[in-house]
Amino acid sequence: MKQPFWYIIVNPAAGGGLVGRRWPAIEALLQSMGFSYTVKFTEYRGHATRLADDGILNGYRFLLAIGGDGTNLEVTNGILRQRFVTSTDITYALMPLGTGNDWARNYQLSFEPRQRLESLLSLRTTVQDAGLVKYMAEGEHRERYFVNVAGMAYDAFLVQQLERHPRKPSKFLYLMLIGRYLFDYQVLPARIKFNDQAVEDLFYTINVGICKYSGGGMQVVPQAVPDDGLLALTFARRIPKWEVLLQTGRFYKGTILEHPKVEGFQSKGPIYIETIGENPTLLEADGELLGHSPAEFTIIEKALKLAL
């Protein structure tokens, strides 16, 4: 089988600079394994989206991103936002070398560069759905695609706090910070509308997922299936903060929906999150802080063609 020509987008800052340090070895692997490619390096936040858009405009149809969940979010947004070709005319691959690598877990992609490149030689492909969230930020309406999990309430508050850290925390430190910031978080009321019903309460967290892993391997939407045409919705009503800490293991085991204060659904969409009172509910998607409620989630079926 003739091998494609890859347009590679490298985020040297991903994984706390790990990608930048390993790039010379990765390039040597690309050359020794016979890959044909051109490469672009990101220089600032959001740059990968622009590079993906430019690459598609210039005729490239096989895109490989090297980085973590943030790089993945940016490149997939570039693919989904462009209007030069149908999004599934692009074959997209990720070499996961970030901190969390949650989206890659869903497909069991290798975190080892040689093994990941070997898998790309066979060019097995699949398609997955994507989500689109419309929200508020800085007083204006905005929208963003996501391909993994969007989180509101405490999840977004945690991302907001972590953005103040000079570098991405390790998994152990991440767990420590979950506990630390939990006691700074104020649970707020919101209204969730989905499947012709409305739920109004104080929510500890609200998650809408295409895939099921986030937060370094947690399963906050264990019912998510990436290609079933449905949005997975999980929400946790107000839970004592000490109990949240005791339930941490459930998130990793995928059993959080067994808790009496946590409910999980699947919805064709749309899903609406409305503000109650003066304080909106914060929003993040695929680990990036976006804005706040009101928010509307819809699904785009079979939107992304992936090289596994």
C-alpha cells in the first residue's frame, strides 16, 4: 500500500516540553521508517488550529498532530471549522505525548513513538462524532468543537485554577489539587434541559461527552460511545465535599453512576445548561477553559476520520 504524505503539526511545549525534547528522535524514526512528510511547529496557543486550516487549504489530506489533549483539541477544531473540503476527507492521527492523553486512551493509542508510527503504516481508520458547544465568554456568543469531554461547574473551575500553574501538574499532583481546590469551590444552581425534561438543582459537576476519559484517566461519562450519534450526559447534584474525595476511586473505575447523587443519560441533543441567578456556570472542553453558561451542546455525527 502506498504511504500517504503527512502534514505534521508538532507542539514542542506539550507534556511540559517533552515533545520538544523528543522531536529529534521522533524525526529520526520518521525518516528511518520511510514516512513522507512536512512539519510545522506551534508557537502560541491556538496556533495548531491555524496550521491545520492552512495545511488543508494547501491540499494536505493526512494530518498528524504530536502533542497532548490541548493540541488534539486545536487540530481537530481546525479540521472541523474549515470549509474547503468535507471534514471526513481528512485523515487525522495523533501521537499522544501530552500530560493527560485522555482522548488517546479511548482508542488505546500507544504512547511510545515507534509503536505509534508503526500503527500508522497500516493506516486503519475509523470515524467518530464531534460535539459543538455554543456558550458565552467576555460578553459575547462563541462556539467551539470538542471531541472528548466538556465539563461544567467544578470541572471548569479546576481547569481555571490549573491554568495559573506555570506548568502542567503530574497525575499525582493533579489529584492533590483536585482535593485542594474542591474546598474553594462554591456549588451553584443551574438548569439542565435534555430529552424533553428539565432538571434544576445545585450541581457539583456537569459533563457532556463524546468519549469517556478525562482528567488523566477518569471516567466521568462512562456511558459515552464515540460513534453512536449520542451525547453522554452526567451530572452530580450537591455532594458533601468530604464525600467527593471518598468517591474518587469510582471515577477511575467507571462506576460513578452507581452513586445515588450522580445521574447519567444519553441524548440525541441538544442539551442546554441555563444560568439561575447572577452567577453563571463555568465551562471547559477537552481541558481548555472556554467561558460560561448559558451553553448549548449539539452533536455532529461521523464528523472526524481517524487513523488508528
